[in-house]
Amino acid sequence: MLLGMIESNIAPNIFTYNMLIRMQCKDTSMEEAHALIHIMTEQGVAPDLFTYNALLEGYCLCGQMDKAREVFDLMVQTHCHPDAVTYSILINGYVKLKSIDKALDALQEMIQHGIAPTVMVYNNLIDGLCKSNRIPMARHLFNDMQTYGIKPDVCTYGSLLDGLCKSAQLDEVKALLKEMESNGVAPNIFIYNILIHSLCEAGQVKDAENLVSLLLSRGMVPNHVTYNTMIKGYCKIGLMNTAIELLNKMKQGGCSPNVVAYNTLIDRLCKSNRIPMALRLFNDMQIYGVKSDVCTYGSLLNGLCKNAELDKAKALLKQMDSNGVAPNIFIYNILIHSLCEHGQFKDAENLVSDLLSKGLVPDHVTYTTMIMGYCKRGLMNTTIKLFNKMKQAGCPTNDVTYNTIMRGFIFNDDLRNALCFRDIMVNEGFEADASTLFLFHNHLSHDKPKSFSRRC
């Protein structure tokens, strides 16, 4: 379009160039943006503040802060004075890359040049400081902005409250909330959710309930975050029935429960050995069209396996696959471990073959679980072959793997090879644990010395 205008002797003005440059910068197509600036200067049109700000924003979006600073310095050299927008872009770029000190330096530079920071500049900095756990500095800036006559808004308070909550400064949180309301800034649902989450994390669920009542009395509507946080809070202190009641209230209140709410409940129910209720909620999900994810299946499989309901666990794995939820190595490891624990080694081997056929890579848990199974069956030759395969695959061994194999040799009355394997273990930087050493000494004290061929 631009070249067509030039060829038709229609001279594009600064507005046209800036619009095109900004489009390229928004798409982070910085080479194209520079090409446009080259054409622009050749046509005798000088870049202005808007041009430089667009370039600056483009580099900040790309995370290329060195390049952004070069553009900023070029502005100064060409006597194009940076404005509040320029500094806001630069500071935001530094904050996003967690270069907070450079962002603070830019703020000081801005003030020294007589440019008043906006509430957005302070909000970006306070948010960055809180996320970096630099709460005292965030409080200092919060006080500074008010000294300069800049009124904090709901975003300012939100960032600071979030930071204080995450650092468990609940007394400070309550004081800041009072200050916020006395300054005429009404908390929104985002603010309430931050506070509710913090109280639930601290186990102060009753106080969290009071906040929910307060927001309802002020005409606000709890959202998914509010409900999910409260459900997690109830689960954390063992009030499972109350959590389930709240799930039902969500449905009645027109806020359909999502996968997070169901996963929280299902996981806690499984850990509390309430498998039938967990399965009922799982079926409930299907009825309400909430798609189960890998976390849902992981919690249920773990619960079923711990209750030795292996047939149900195997059926659930098949259902998971047929529902288009790809099992990961964590899912396979849960079932493989349980199958080995209950002597179903052939099924465990079939699962290993299945995960390999799907392109998954066994990890140290998979290998160690299978090694443990072979050791229990006395298949020490198979154990050593799998151990060597594990090392060849580049899968890191650990002290659990070595101790498992050592105990396998001891249980199979092969003390010589147990000692031989201990030497290998020590050379690899590992040591026999207390239970292995106890087993070894116990075996020596009760058995007569035997002659063994050295195989390792």
C-alpha cells in the first residue's frame, strides 16, 4: 500500500507512517518496522514521538530491553523528548522481565525530568515489586504516589493486598482494606477473592465465610474463583460435606462448577478414602458436561489403587483413553506400582509396553517400580538387565533404585552380589540406607556363610 502511494506520487504523511509502524510493532515485526522508518526518512518525513513510542513498545513486547533502551537514547539524541507514555512503556517492559531495579531507575529519571508519573506507572511497579516479594519497597512507592497527589485505584490496592497476603501479613491486609474503603475505593470481586484465598490458606475459613457474606450484602456475585477457593478451604480443614454442599449451591446460583472445583473435591475425597463419593462426583461431571482432565483421572486412579480396586483402576485407564485424555507417565506409574504391589506383574509389563507404544519415556519411578517387582519375584537376572537398560536410556538412578536391588539380592540369599552391588552403589555416590543395612546384618547373624559365584 505504502509503495503504491509513493509510486502514484501520493506522499504519505507522518500519520500514515506511524499507523503502519505501530501495526508492525504490535506484531513484533521489528525488521519491517525499521524498513518503514528507512523509507519514511528517505521521503523526508522525520520520526516523531509517536514513532519512537511505537518502536519502544515493539521491543518491550519482544523482551529486547537493550534495544528498547537504544531507541529511548536515540530519542534524546534527536531532541525528541520522552513523555509519560514513553516512560510508562519502558517501565512496564522492565517490570515484565523482572528487571525491577532498572524500572525503578527509569521512574527516578522520569521524576528528575519533571514528568509526573501516572497511576498506571505506579501500578506496574507496585505489582512487579509485590510479585518479587519486595513488599517494603512496594509500600514505600504506595506512600510516594500519594505524596505526589496520585490517588491509588483498585488495581494499586489489589497488587499490594495480594503481595501482603502471599507474605502472610494478615494484620497489614486488614489495615490496608480499611484504608482502601476510607479513601473511597470500593473493593471489587477481584479484591475479595485475594482476601478469601489468603484466609483459606491460613485455615481461617470462618473469616473467609464472613467476607463472602459481606460481598453478597454489597450486591456482588461470587464467581468461579470465589467458589473454588472456598471449596478448597473447606477441603483443607476436612469439611468435605460442606464443600460438597457449596458445589451444589454453585449450580443453584447459576455459576456452573468447573473442572477445578470437581478436581479439588475428588482429590480430597480420594485422599480421605471416600472413593464411592469421588466416583459419584466424577459421574456428575459427565452429566453436567464438565470435561475431566489428567488431574481428575490421576486422583481417582490413586484412590482406587490405594484401595486395591485394580479392576476399576484398569477400566478407568481405558475410559480415560477413550475420552481423549492422554495418560502421562505419572498416570502410568500409579497403576504400574499398584499392579506390582499386588503381584500382577504381567499386567504391569503390558502397561510399560503400552506407554512406550504411545511415545512416553519411562522415568526413574517406572524403572524402580518394575525393579522392585522383579526383586520380589526373585528374578535378579531380569532386574540387572532392566537396571542396565535404565542406565543406557540415560534415566538417572537414585539411592532408592540401588537399595531396592541390594535388598533383592539379600532376600534371595545372594549376599556376595549384594556386597558387590553396594560397591557399585558407593562408586556412584550413593549409600545403603538403614533398612538395607539392618536386613544385611540380620541375614548374616542368622545364616551360615555360603559360597556364591560373583556375578556383578
